[in-house]
Amino acid sequence: MKTTFGERLITLINEKGIKNNELAKIIEVSNGTITNWTKDSSKPDGESLIKLSDYFNKSVRWLVLGEDEHQSDDIYFGSLNTWDENSPLDEDEVPISYYKEVKVAGGKGASQVKEFTDGKLRFSLKTLKKHGVKTDNAVCWVVTGDSMANEIKDGDVIGIDKGRREIKDGRIYAVNHKGLLRVKYLHKTPEGIRLRSHNEDKTAYPDEIILNENIDDDLEVLGWVFWKSTNYTW
């Protein structure tokens, strides 16, 4: 007989011999959130699913559906965490705008970010507070491409703080570079701003310099990348 997420979580808690409040501390959520999960009143966000998966040594797929653990978990980080006005939020969750990259007509390789209008993502308020990010400044964005593969993989969801656009050397930012939406390490240099990838293939992904005289026209810093949720596959 197929079980619910809450029933599977209760089984795991009992097998571990722990209490709800102990699990809440491990997963870094409130006691009430664990209670809501066990009652199937709400479901965890992607970050919490990863923590549950790691702690109980169960795949996200099994946690969510009770199905074969050997299949990919990719789907859950793009759909499970969505929220709409008819869905209750846990006390430590807030809805965050969800963006995805789309190609711009008439521009080879050019793209822009469009808001995902079918819903928003549930996001941990504690995570925002931990990084000092104001709720109104936080957006999520699905990354495309492999230029940052050693740090951020194709399909990962990242959190961007639009309130932090001042460049601090060596930090990762989302930028609009001449119409291309990109995620890069940024460094200030005497000549301008260096965009650096994080991929071992330096031939395919070399450093790029935006000269001082071209920065205003060619580069817009959209915000600091403060969080990511990786899509794991078996």
C-alpha cells in the first residue's frame, strides 16, 4: 500500500529512535514544521529535502514518492518547491520569486530572465536571515550551462540577493553581460572587471575582462549568489 510523505517520515523517525524536536534541530527547522510534515499539512523545500536525504540515507525520490531510489532526483528541485496562494506556508517559510532563463528573439546566444508566473518557490526564512538577505531582495534562478560546473552545475537553483551588487573580489554574482545572463566570479582589476568561470577546461572557459570604459554599457551586476540547491542524480 502506498504511503504518504508524512507516514514515511514518521517511520524514519521511529527507526532512528529520535524525537521530532531532535530532528528539527538537525534539519534546522521549527518543531511545528516537523509536525506539519508528519501530518502531511505541508512538504519540505529543496534545502530541507537534501538534509533529510543525507540524514536518513534515503533518496529524495523515495522521500517524496516512496518509489525506486535508483532513479534521478532532478525533477524535485524544479517543481516540488513551488508555492501558490492556495498553499499554506510553514512558519519558517517565505515565497520567493522564481526566474528561469529564456532566449531572446533576434539575438544569437542572448537571453533574459523571465519570472515563472505559475508559482513561487518556498524558501527558508532562516536561510535568508543567516545570510542577511531581505525577503524582497531574494530571487531564485535556474542556472544553465557548464562554465561554473566545479561549483554550480547546469540545472542548479541559485538564490540571488538583488540588494548586494557591490563587487567583492572572489565572490559569485549573477550578471547581465551584453544581454547574456551569466553566473561568474568577479574580480576588480586596474583594467576593469574580470569574469572568471569555475571549470577545469580553461580553453573553453577563459577569463574575460570588461574594460573600465565599457563597464557601464556592457555589464550589469544583478546580485550576489548566496545559496544554491544542487540536483543530484544516482
